[in-house]
Amino acid sequence: MLILNLEYRKDGLYAKLIGSLTKHSTYKFYQYVIPYMKKEEVKTFVCDCTHLRKIDFEGKSALLKTKLVLKDQKGKFLLCHVKENLKKELVGYRMRIL
């Protein structure tokens, strides 16, 4: 299960992920986040992963798709507060992680 708290400020969309980003919860990115980013032409997406417990291949794909949408819009994508075990999962995806 994934709880996705979104907040839009100026040009940026801020998301707080709580739970697990797996194939059962990626629909939230594909049906809500990505269409919203395209509609509002979001330039910055900051994703707080403090409370993210688990990510699988489908979850990584959803993040990558989000990053590619922002790249098309000349925007920036940032993951912050990522735990060490999840950083290892994201190696090779060329995402900016703080």
C-alpha cells in the first residue's frame, strides 16, 4: 500500500511517499501524478522518500516515467531522504538523489 501526499507550490510538485511503491500502487503515478504534471506543466518534482519502505521494478519504472515526463518539459526531478537500502535499488536509473 502506498499513501501519496501531494502539494503544489508555484512551479513545483512535492510528494511524500509513505509505504511501498510496488506494481499494486504504481497506478497512482500513472493515473494521477503524471497527467497532472503534463496538464499543469510542472517544472520541478520533489519526492520525499523518508517513509518509503519498499520499491520494486514497477515502482522504479513509475519513477523513471515521471522523470522522463519532466525531462520533456525541461523540468527537474529529485528524490530526497532516500534510505541506503533503496539507494542500492535505484543504482543505474540516473536519478538525482539527496
